Amino acid sequence: MHLAALGGVAWLDAPLAVRAAGAALLVLHAVVRRPRRPPVLCRHTDGRWSVAGQTPGGLRLDPATVFGRRWARLVFRVEGAHRRARLAVLLLRDQVPAEAWRALQAELRRSSAARPERPPDFS
């Protein structure tokens, strides 16, 4: 996104000093406001999931989980919570190694075959 904005600044019809100041502010913004690294998801052999740094391993996939060929919106229920706590994670295919993506897709197909058909939720 910052690169696209830099390209726009380069094409501005403004003095060189204004374009240089705009470029410097964009570079500064890119360094200071760098997005956090995505959390590491771990699937355990007993079917539970955990998110590094957030849960000790007490997450189960919720039926609200939806997926497509290139994306998956995983919704987890927090086990042991007194209220219905949920955690949603959006994954895109290019964020996950190919073998892990195939395994995830296979598991999501198996789990969705066991529940009644629902229209996809694209939110």
C-alpha cells in the first residue's frame, strides 16, 4: 500500500520539494506504523487449536467457519469460557505453506460435510 502511495506522490504535479517531503512522510509512516506479525496458529492432534500468545490450546472450530479455495475464515470457540467467546481468523492461501493449506482445506471439507449446508458468509 505504501508503495502505491509513493507512486502517486511521484506523479504529483507539484514542486520537487513537496514530492520529496511527501515521500519522506510515507516512508516514515511505513516504518513507524508497521503492521504486527500475524499470530501463529497450531492444530493439535486431538482436534484442538491454539493461537500463540493468546490461548493455551483450548480452541475448537465453530460451525460459523466458512472457506473457499483461496481463503478461509476460521471461527474458534474458546473452551472453558463462561460466555460464548469466539475468535475469528481470516487466512489467505498465499499466507500458508502449500502442504499446510491442502491439509487445512481437507480438514475443513471433512468438518463441513458433517453439518447441514449453509450459504457462505463473506463478512
